[in-house]
Amino acid sequence: MKKLTTSLLLLIVLQATIVAQWTDEQNAEYVIGQPNFTTYTSGATTQKFDGPKQAAIDYTNNKLYIVDVNNYRVLRFTYPITSNYPTAEMYFGGSYGTTQNTLAYPSGVAVYNGVLWVADMNNSRILKFSNAHLASNSPNADGVLGQTNYTTGTNATAQNRLNRPEGICIDANGNLWVADRNNYRVLKFTNVNSKSNGANADLVLGAVNFTTRSWGTTQTSLWDAYSVDVSVDGENTTVWVADGQTNNRVLRYDNPSTNGAAANGVLGQVDYTSRTTGTTASTFKNPLDVSVDAAGRLYVADDNNGRIMIFNDAANKLNGAAADNVLGAPDFTTKVTSNGDQNHFYFRFDPEFSSWHVGFVTVDAVNNKLLVSDRSNQRVMQFAASSPLPVELTSFSASVNGSSVVLNWQTATEVDNYGFEEERASSPTTPVQGWDEIGFVAGHGNSYSPKDYEFVDENPPSEMLKYRLKQIDFDGKYEYYSLIAEVDASVLTSVNDDPSIAGLPTEYALYQNYPNPFNPSTVIKFQVPSSKYVKLQVYDVLGSEVQTLVNEQIKAGNYEVVFNAAGLPSGIYFYRLETADFVQARKLLLVK
């Protein structure tokens, strides 16, 4: 045990937590809507589709919802999917109409806290179904947006009206985002589960106000707003919009807060005024859908190219940047002309539309899966990540000890781990430049139990410093982790209390929770060497706080608290211990 003789300022930056990797043209794992990968028939049974479209996952209640457009319904399946040709449990809608329990060409679905929202395109409305996981066939909706009642289905351009809405999503804060296609805009409904029928939207993108309806190819306009997806990282919100058939681009909005805000980035085009098409790593032909995972990867359903384009760390890419991986094709310049099979999507030569009907793409951020609507093949294909990161890092921290900085980290599992290079950089520059290798620590090769590591940086510069780890395999392949530790090595003050008193800890520690994985409760232990004001908080993978466990002044000692996640969905979470001179974070896994 080392005695802390200085005060420190420490920041753990939690970024990419989903480490799934993808391989070009990889096979799908399972298929929904067909008994195998070579059958492509439509139907209206409990196992068939006629035009599947957007999907949504309810992790808390283990349900999957899939839009079945031409059958005028949304099907509900038990999730996760573990075999081909699963049977739906029930359906919403089921017949064409404008009533409380019918649909007219549904197009999008989203779910939040057990409440299902369905974009009912031809009725220009979005229906709400509370407790959707408990519903039986064709239940009545108990809420509506875009209309003031359940029997009108006209379109309009107003703050509380819609015009053929397509894709929808709900962000981590419970806000509904709607691609209001024929109004050439995206609407935001804040805290949507509490909205009353016919409520006003709270924000509009693509137009300067809620009554203007115009299209364009600029930084502030849209033409074919097919779909939208949103990621939330702490106080930062990133909005992605598939601006499809005419503009052939995907726009990025960083923290949009005013009506008609300008986009901050574009993919598919080199600037905001061009609208070319192509079959390359940096161009699209009718991007229909976007979905983003917790690692910041963007998935684009590139319809007329018959593929899914994957952009790693998409928010930091330059305008017109190339994709990193592709599903449905062996490379970025080939169009596959098969009817589908296990690793391709539907092909049809149509002189007018040249459409391959890769419809929508949905990320399962908990289980590292991808659901792709292969619409004209009447199926939804489930892809599994091809190669998870072989060495899983669960924590990384830095602390000042005398004239040194001590780095500590822990792995959960290791496969072919040769070891870790430690790198340091001065932190004032953004982005960080000038990373220097300062040491190496050998790995454990192969391990399925937690392993702890430590490295001491002797006599570092007395300034703000950042540290990162480079993990190296035995074959020379390597990966930089996105956990970055920042420490103020210039601050030198003594601890408040004398931790040498018998029985008291002499340093900070945040231990791995037990059990892990857990359901629904787990124990978190920590220790502090002096009287401190302590915060212990739990965050989801998007950086949103989900629970505060400790928020008070405590004395030096060892502590343990119980984290009860009964009301939270399955997935990866982080718990973070913070005092005035120490911060450390660790990962935990809730599996229900």
C-alpha cells in the first residue's frame, strides 16, 4: 500500500465502450421472417413479413418490435433472437385504417421505458402504446402526436402536425426525434412519454420555424429526411440525419438547440451544397437510415448500393470521409447482383429507381448485434460482431505519489495479450498531440479472470498530463484504448488526515463490483485515506447518470454500498468514485 503525499486532480474520459468489430461482407447470424437464408417469400403469418422496416429493442422487457409495412402492423418478438424464423408474440395494428388500433403504412418504431411509439406514415401521426410488452393483439393506442384525435389523418406543416413521418428514435433522455419527411425537417419532442395528444414539438431542424416548408441542399436545409438517430454523452448530444434520395448525404448536428440550426458535419458529400452519388467508400446512393452505437460508430443503410456502411468514430471524421467497413459487399466499389443469401441484400435492376431495398439498420449496443431490414427479401438479418477486442479493459486510473505518477488498470479477460505500452502527452492541446512511449508492462497472455497492472512514471513533468494504453497482441496487432487518464502533476498538497492511524487505509481504491455480471443487485466497495466529500455515481454507456449511491462527507475508512438496478435495462454501466483529489471509474454488466 502506498501513502499518498500529494493532492491530485484526475479525470477519467469514458468514450468507446462497445468494442465490437466488423468484417467486410461477413455472414449474418440469424434471419427473421424466413426459415433460411435462401427463401424470400412474403406473408401475413406470425413468422412472415410483407415489407419489414425499422426495428426497436426493449432491453428491460426483452422485446423486439419490427415494422411490417404492407401488413399494416408492428410485430413483437421475444428478444434476443437465438435462431432462424422466430414466431412473433403479437401485433399492433393489423389492418388499414385511421382509428385507435389501426395503421396506414407504419414506417418507424421507438421504445422508451416500456412505451412504444409507432410512426404511422399515411396517417401523418405517431401513436403511443404504454406497457407495450404486456399488450395482446391489436391494442388501442393511448396517445397520439401529429393529430389531435385518433380519427383524423391529414398532413400539415405546423408545430403539432406531421407530413408522412418515416424513421423515429428516442434518445437516452427520453426525447423523441422524428424524420418528418414530406415537411423536409426533423422534429424533437422533449420528454415524449409525458406529452399529451397533439402536443407541440420543441425543436425543428431543416427549417427556420414550424410553419416553413422548403427543401434545399445547404447546411441548414433537408430534402429527404428519411431517418434520425441520436447519441447522448453527458451534456453532449449528437444528431444524425439521413438526407436521402436527392441530397445523398448524412448530416451531423452537435448539440442543436435552436430552430434551423446548421449542421456541423456531412458524410457522403465533400461539402453542404453538392449532391452527387457514387459507389465508393465516401459516397451514397439514397441513404435511408442511420444508427449509432455507444462507441460512436455510425451505420448507414445505403439503399441503392445494397449495403450497410460503417464509420468508426464518426463524429470526429472530416466532411466526406470514407467508411471503415461495409456489409453486403466485398468492398466499397462492388455491387453484388445476387438475390441475397447469407451475406448480401436484395438486388433488383429498376431503370427508374435502381433500388436494392436495404431499408433500416438497428444497433443492439448491449449484445453487439446489428439488425438490418432486407426489405424486398421480406426479412430482417441479424449480424453478430465478428471479433471482439481480445483484451477487455475494465478500469484505468492515474494518481500522483510523491514525485511520480502511478498508473493502475485492470482487465476482465485476455486473449493473446503480449502486453501494454504506456504513453504520455501534455494535455493543454486539443486534440492531444505528441504522445510519447514511456514504458512497457507484459501481459498475461490468455486469461479469463481479472488481472491488475501498475506502472510508475518516475519524475514526470510538473504540468497537466494525459496517459493512454496501447495493447499489443503476440502477432504484433495493437489497439489504443479510449480510456484516457488526465492528472495535474503540478499540484502538491498534503492529505487532510493522518492515514497512518492503525486500521485506516493509506490510499484510495475503488474495487470491482461483485457479483459481475449481476441481476439485479451488486456490491461496490471502496476506500478513502482521509476525511473527504465523496460522490459515487452510476452512468450508462451514453454517459447519462442513472443513480447516485454516495454524495456526502465521510471519514477515512473502507466502505461498501449496494447498487440495485431493478428498474434499469440490461447492459454495460460505469460506476465512478470522485473526491476533490481522486477520480476512478470501473465497468459493470447488468444481465437480466
